[in-house]
Amino acid sequence: MLKRTALYNEHIKLGAKMVPFAGWEMPVLYAGIVLEHLAVRDNCGVFDIGHMGIIDISGANALPFLQYLATNDASLLAENECQYSILCNEAGGVIDDILVYRLKGFFRLVVNASNTEKVLAHFASHQKERANVVHRKDISMISLQGHGAKEAFPGLPVSLPHNHTVEWKGIVVSRTGYTGEDGFEFFVENEKAASLWKEILEKNIPPCGLGARDTLRLEAGLPLYGHEYNNEISPIAAGYSWAVKFNKPDFIGKAALLKLKESGAPYKLVGLKLKDRNIPREHFNVLSGGANIGWVTSGTFSPVLKMPVALAYIKPQFAQLQTEVEIEIRGQKYSAVVTSKKLL
């Protein structure tokens, strides 16, 4: 049976199109993906992200436990700061990419919905340092994204720096997001989620579904687990070596990642812009001179650029910007040009 967020009934009232996603019944769109996408780029929009996993880690060994599990250095975090980090296996493949928050007396992790149970099992099997691990099913997340959020929703702590949190009206607010835009994310108790959602909508801020969230993150070149990341793809190949701190004590996957850093990953994540109107999809081949040089991980039609775009892993010798390549779509070859991951 599919799980439902605390806002499920609100989505039904709004006429959202609901779809299965990572074991949840989630809104994929309301007015339309393109309209919702452009609302966020032009002003702002609000997303229910209550399907994301929230895990709190506390106790005297919380920091060493997290340091052993994750690639970034959580000891660098001051209270109310957050950082992007990655959970790797011993081979350097990605178990999940996460956000780590240092709150008062504990760490909070936000993990991908599809990986929550896997991450919890991973933590349980690596209790090298005992720590208290709690899956916070009682808390929802709401994401308000777009440069217009500050003006459209007066009272928000607009002076809050990026990647910082603050308590506001009894709610933990974070200056973070997954759209490439400015924005705020709210950790709110389940029973208070509908009230906050309605308060945001009353400011004429449109609700947005997972469809727009995906096209927004793709334009911004942000990875999605199961596409740009998996158990065999490393953060080095994905271009996130900055989130791997080799100067901290031993962590899972350190040796494999160090070897990859020194030798170079066999593939590199890049952006692609197509010259035709055909949309590339996951697993489509990327070619050069008729030879296979990589594969598409995500593809869509960019509402802002008004052209098909993609993220893809290709061999490093073809990854220079403006390199001409081809994408094979249903047996036909279409020209594309290599860009940075951030497509806008």
C-alpha cells in the first residue's frame, strides 16, 4: 500500500494528479508541469516534500558515527548550519546523497524517499560508534522555492544565510532547496503541516508537483539518486569531490574514492543541449564518431531554454565544453553539445 504525506487530503482538494513515487502517493502536477516550473523560475512556488526521510542522530557518539558514515566533514558545522554529504559503500558507490543539519544537541539528516529504509539499515549495520538513530515520521517537510518567496511571504527570516536554519513560529526553517533557486524549507510537525500549507497558498503562491521539481533540478544540474547516482557511481564521477573530505579520519569508501581521485573516474557527468526537438531519456546512448562514449541519466524539455536537455555520463576525453556529440533516440542519431551540468 502506498504511503501518504500529511498533506494528501489538501492535494486531493486542489485536484492534483497523484502518482506512485518511491512508495508514496504524491502529486506530480496541479495546473501543469511547465506552468509550475515557470512559476518557480519567475517568482515562487510551494512543494510538498513530506515523502523525504528525516533521521535524527544524537548522543555522545553522534559526531564520530556520522563522520565514519558520510563523506563530508560534519565537525565543520556550527549549530544551525547544514551541508551536502554522501553515504558511500566500500567500493565508493553511492548509497544516498543527503543533507546534514547540526541542530541544538543533535544532527538531522534528510535522505531520499526511495532510500530511507536502506539508509536506516545501513546505519544499523555500521554501529561502530553507538549513537541514537531516530526516524522522524512525525515531521513533514514543505519547500517554498523561488526568488519571490521573500516578498510573497512576509515574515520569513530573509536575512538567514544560505545553508543555515532558524526556528520561526515554532518551525525549523532552512535556507535550502532543490530547484536552483533561492528558497526555504520547513520542518513542521505533521499535525501543523496543513495549516502552514494553506497559509502559503493564501499568499497566491501556486502549489507545484514532483514533475516540476524534477525539471527544475535537471535545469540546475542537480543529481537525483537512481539516475545520476547509484551503488556503482561515485561522487568523484558525478563532480561532487568537493563533498568528500579526505583529510578527516577514516570513513566508508575512503580508500576507493581516493584511488578514483588519483587515477580519474572512467566517466564524467556533463550537461547536454540538443539541436533537435527530440527529448533524450534515461539510458539512451551518447555517441561520437559512431562509437558509444556514454549514456543519458536524465532528460527533459527545458521550459526556460525551450530545447531538449540532458545530464549524461561520458568518457572524460569528450567532456570538454562545446564538444559535439550525438544521442541515439529510437534508432536515430541527433546532434548535441556538451555543457556544464548546470544547464541554465
